[in-house]
Amino acid sequence: MAPPLRLRPTHRSRWGFAFYIHHLMPDSRKSCSRLSLKTAAPALAVLVHLVGATSAGTVWAVEPTAPPAPVTRASASTPSTASTSSTDAYVQGLIDSLSARAAEPVAISLRDAVSASVANNPGTRADRRVPEAELHGVIDAASAFEPVIGIDAGYRRSKLATADALSGVTPVDADGNPIPQDPSSQVREDDRYQADFSIRKMFRTGARVGLRWENARATSNSRFEELSPNFEPVIGVRLQQPLLRDFGAVSANTNVRIANETSRQAAADFEETLSSFVYDVISAYWNYVLADAELEVDRHAQRLAQELAVEARRRVDVGSLPPVAAQEALADAAAREEETIASEQALSVAARKLQYLVMYTERAGGMPRALVPADDHNVVVQSVDKAESLKTAVTRRAVVQSARIDLKTSMLEEKQRRTNLLPSLDLVGSYEMVGLGGVNENRMADEYDALGDSFDVLTSGDSFRYSVGVEFEVPLSNASARARHTRATIETHRQADLLRQTITDVALEVDEGAGDLTAAYKRVAAANLARELAEENLRQQQRRYEVGKVTTTDVLDFQEKLADAMATEARAITDHAKANAELRRAEGTLLDYFGIRVSFDNAPDIPWWAKF
């Protein structure tokens, strides 16, 4: 048995899906009966030991936990999910896989084919990026609670002529001499340097709190300015707390919850897509087996027709048959050859489809190897409880989980819109401590002492200002909020109906899958009996032909009936294998059955600053 594989992120990140593939031991089964094409013809060995599936999330890179298995037999430890070095190299690999340089096909079990396809198929790797990206939507939504730091710095200068006698500016001439009789020459000059620091945050209660530290240095030529330069440091806090609309930060918290649900939904959608993809791989696997069986049937029929043509020609030569009998046998042999050629092409197409779905490679960037199925399908009696299958599907099926998340998201949005119907009533307040210091004519202090004085006044707490109040706002009709709430309510009802429809569709799939599995088992039994009878009838006809009691046409007719019976039995066995997988897919257990588990354990943690 191949060693287990662990799928790990290709980059070290705390945020992402952990995805593991486990090779489970085949379930113990009571084999009530075994029907195989081997009883009809050795070449009709039809495979599948169905195994199955689990949940969805993100798949990243394959890391073998044991040395690769020999290349003569594919194992889930050998495929590599490393991307090719470039698109050109990838294209060249596909070209090489179609050329004569391609290596011999690798025998692969169904379980290993599924594991390799999940790890290697580029379409699946692309799909798994979606839930990986959606994980970070939670952090994006939680950023509404992130503290924001601001730093402002600047310089402002003004030089303005003024006729105001109270400006405190004495008019001067070009040499700086006072000109009291000419007020129009008064010019006031002001300079201000500003450097501020602020931090603000929204809390889970909805309160918006801001802390600000302002620093300013100002100079002026006005004699009414007692301090020039002067320093005005200010430290203050401002609060705005919603009391009605958006109380408790409903909008921001709802956005975080919706983002989290969206991330879970992306994982569920990926699981559903992955389950369908695994079923496609299983179908391709068994379609290859069927195409190979039908080719062997056609070759067997061609050999019988050719042998009959030789025998008919011999009898024509001895005069025991008319010439037309030989011509009829030759015509049938030619028709059988045409059918064989068509079956060879059908097998080639089935092989390519399996090859490009699995994308099995033995090294990173290598070309996909041609594959040959190595499993046989054991047809056993299975009792199907449709009620239990439906209960399992409602609980496990990813498409149902996705529909439930849609409904939950709509309910969250409706709650958010309902709070917006309330008027806006906010409690607002602020408190600031103010400092002041500077240099004037009466106090010959330097600027550093003046700056220290301003901070002494600031920290003394004797110079302050504060405000408190409420802000009320409501539209006259509030039509916009009511319309949005109505739309959200309708959408919630719509999602509830869609959930019921999804469950109904799943119930139909389970019912059809159970019926198809039961019918497929009965078809296998009937086809097996029909093939055995066709073989016996052909043997009887050949004996009668040898003694001249039947014509060549009669033998050809029974040969065709045997070929049809053998092909029908092959299709019945293959359909039983696919019906088994389809029922598991409908129940939502296909991935579990194959040991594929998608975990959401490594979802990103909410940052510390968003928790309060």
C-alpha cells in the first residue's frame, strides 16, 4: 500500500487551509457475490474498488512522507505538484506526452489516480486558491477596528497689509523707520510651525476614540502678541459613542461575521467542486476500462469472424458450401475489423482523458505519464437505505452547507439593515489640556526655556477645555434605510427557499443514485447470465455448422449476439462502479471514502486590536 501523503502550504503562513490526503485501508466488506468479466473473457477484466471522499478546503503542494514507489507501479507518493518552470516547459511536456518519446504507461490504482489528480491537476490547484484568498477577507473586514496613527507636520507663513489700527503693527518705511501718518503701509507677518501626532480607534461598543497631541511654534510682528515666539502644546481626547443606530458597532461586527461566513462558503464550494472532479476522475478511470474491454470484445469477434471466413472458404473449395457463404463471412470479418479500429481510437481517447485529468508525473515539471488502470471492480450486493443516505447528504453535502451559509449571511445583513432604521443619536465629548510658553521683551528667556514652560503649564492641569453633548440626526422619511431593510428581508426569504430547493435537488440525486446502484447490480447479474447463454448458444451453433445443419449466416448471427452480450456485461459492471461513486458523491462522502480531507483549522486569527 502506498505511503500517506501530506499536503502542505508552499509558503510558511499561519493563514490558510491545511489539506491532508490519507490513504485509508479498504473497508471490510461482505462479498455476497463476485461477478467478473474474467468469466467471459480474460481480456474483459473490468476494475474498480470504489473508495471515497471528504470535505473541502485548500490543497497546496504534495509532500511524500516516504520514498517514491517504483515507476512500474504508480503510487500516491510519487506525483509532484510543483509547477513547471514556465508555461513553455509545461506546453513542451504535453507535446512530449503525445510524441513517440513518451514513456511506457504506468499501472495505477484508482485510489492513487484520485490522489495524484487532486494534487497535480492545474484546474484543481486553481480552484483551491479561491478559499485561500477568501481567508484574508476576514482580516480585511476586521480592519475597521484597527488603530490608525497619524502624523502631521507643516509650516505656514503670512505677510498681509492691514489698515486695522488694532493689528498692533506700526507702519515703517523702506528703511524700517516708523511712519505713523501712513496706516496703509502696515504689514503683519506671522509664521507658524506645526507638528501633531494622533491615534484613533473604533471599539466593539461602536465608540470612536481619538487621542491627539499638537505642537505649535508661532511668531508675529504684532506688538499685541505678548509672546513671540510662543509655544502651544495641546493634548486631548475625543469620544463619539452611538446610542441608537450602529450601537455596538453592528455594521463592522456584521461585516466581520459575513467575511468569515464567506470564507467558509468558499471552502464548501471548493469541496463540492473537488467532489465532482474526483467523480470525473473515477468515471474516466472506468471509461478507460470499459473502452479496453470493448476493444477486446471487438478483437475477439474479429478473430471469430476471420476463423469462420477461413472455414467457409475451405468448404467452398470442397463444394460443401456455395461461394456466397464465403463472401458473407469475409464481409462480416471486414465489418468487425472496422469496429476494432473504432474501438482502438475510443481507447486512445479514454487514455488521454485519464492522463490529462490525473497529470501523473514522477518529478517536478515533468510531462504527464500515460496511465493504465490496475484495479478490478468487485460487484457485491449492497443494501441502500435512502432515508439514511438523505440524512447523510443533508449533513455532509457541501452544496447544502453552502446554501445554509447563504441563508445565514442574508440573516446577518437583514439584522444590520434593521439597526439602520433607527435614528442616529451619538454621545460626543472631548477634553484637552493646553500649554503655553514663549519669549517677550520683559522676560529674556531663550526658546528652550519657553518650550519647557509651555509643557509645565500643560502638565499642571490648570489650563484645559472640554465639551460634552449629543448629536441627533434622522431623515424625514428614512426611505433609504427602509428600502434596504425590505430588500434584505426579501433576500432572506429567497435564500430560505433556495436552501429548500437545494435539499430537494440533493434528495433527488440521492434517490436516483440509490436506484441506479440497485439497478446496476441487477443488470450485472442479468448481463452475466446473458453472456453465459450466448457463449453456450454459439458453441451449439458451431457444432451444428460443422455437420452442415446451419448456414454461415446463422453462425455469424450468434457470434454477433455473443459480442453484444460481452460488451453489455462490461458496460453493466462499469456502470455499477460509477453508480457506486455517484451515490457517494450525492451523499457527500466521496472525498472521505478516498481519504481526502480539507481542514479549516488554520483560519487566520482575528488580530488582538480587533478583539476590543
